[in-house]
Amino acid sequence: MSGAEADEFVDLYGRASTDLSILWSEAPDPALVAELSTLVARARGTTTGTRRFTTDDITRYFVVTFPLLVYRARWWVAGVTLGFLLVAFALGAWVAANPDVQGALAPPAYVDRLVNEDFESYYSSDPAASFGAKVWTNNVWVAALSLAFGGLLGLPVLWVLWQNASNVGVVGGFMAANGRLDLFFGLILPHGLLELTAVFVASALGLRLGWTLIAPGQRMRADAFASEGRSTLSAVVGLSVVLLISGVIEAFVTPSGLPTLGRILIGVLALASFLTYVAVLGRRADRAGLGTDLGEDDIGSTRPVAA
């Protein structure tokens, strides 16, 4: 279209949108509403243009964006991991060493059933495929919440971490007090190494996003939060893949008849592969000065600010 035609087209689009709004409020004829809605939608696509994701976008995300996002948050991830382990092991040791605490947390019959039956049978309670899908869905939900909670200064992320650390610590304490610590680690480590790492990454990114609101650096606070928010929330795609792998391990490897050492070795290899992926690709992208935010074509131009 020429310039004059484009101006006319935008004007007609605006008038058609107004007509559709009036039609909805005054005389919502279904057939007419559907026809005009289709027309307005087509006009919007022509006016604003469309953005289609290609295989290059997917490749760039998994080769650059996701590993770079995790790599740049590596010290946050390390801090979250250390804090989680300290809380879990401290609670576990406290519960294991104090029978009174054990009695206050749960009745003896419940603890006996947990230690000798429920903890092990949980991993084979459903068919492997169904169990894996259920675990994966729950873990992705937890990761997505941890990322989104960054918008609340990251404070709810600390609560999510506390809940997970306390659960692991208390159950581990019960198992240790009853001489079943080998079973506890034998069932937790195969899938838990990768699964918990994904949770740590999600929590670290959520906390990092929350910190952006407090210390935006040399950017406008709104611009910094918007940029970090887009990058942070995009991590849910990569973490979904990581959690899918850990879910498969939890469903098919953890309850399998493989020797305990063999199952743990699979978990160690899965974690080592993820860490290598992040370290190699993330470091390379960081050295190249690449970014994790969307391109200007997707987010529009930003106003310049003085440093």
C-alpha cells in the first residue's frame, strides 16, 4: 500500500473496531459479530504485522538464551543451593537426633509406615508413564511459580524453598533415625540431583528478578524489570525440558531393579550433562556479549537514559 492507502486502512480498522464494540453492547447478533470479529482480526494482523517463530528461534533459545540466562545467574544458583542444603541437612540432623521432635511431628505409626512402606512404594504407585507425567506437571508448576514470584520482590520464592527444604529434611531425618538413610539417598539422588537443580535455577532467577526492582543499575527501574522479566519468564521453557528428563528418570529409573549405585550414576550423569551444557554454551554466549532479552523487533525501541 502507498502511504495514503496505509493511512486510510488504519482509519478504517479503527472505525471497524469501534463498530464491533458498539455491536457487542447494543445488538450482539452472533453471525454479524463473528463476521466483523474475523474482519477486525485480519485487519489487525495486516496493520501491526505478525511474528512467526522459526527453527532458528528455537535453536537460538536452546543454544544461546537459556544457557546464557542460567550461566549469568550461576552465583545466585550457588547461593540458593547452599542455603537449601544447609536447611535440609540441619533439619534432618535435628529430627534424627531428637525422638521428642519426631513424636511431635508425626505419630509413630505414621513414621513406621513412611519409613518401611510409603517412601519406597511412592515411586511405583502409578504406571511409569502416568507417574512421570504427574511429577513433571507438578515440578513445572513449582518452577513457573518461582519464576513469576520474582515480581513480588522474590519473597514468596523463599517460602517455596523453605517448604521443599523442610520436607526433604524432615523425611530424611525420619529415615536416618530408623536406619534407612541408604534407601533415602538411593531413591532421592537418581532423579533429585537434576530435579532439585532445576528448582534451584528457577528460584535463583526469581530472586534475581526481584532484586532488579531493588537495584536496577543504570537503567530505569521499569525498563530493567521489563527486560529481566521477559528473560526470566522465558526460562520456563528450558526448565520444562530439564524437568521432563528428571521426570523420566524418576518414573523409569528410580523404582527400577538396577543396583543403587547404577541408578545414582545415571542421576550424576544427567546433572553433569546439564551443568556442562550451561557452562560451555552459556560461557561462550557471555563472552560474545550476547543478550537474553527479546530483539528490538519484538519489544520495540526503548528510550535512552543517561548513565
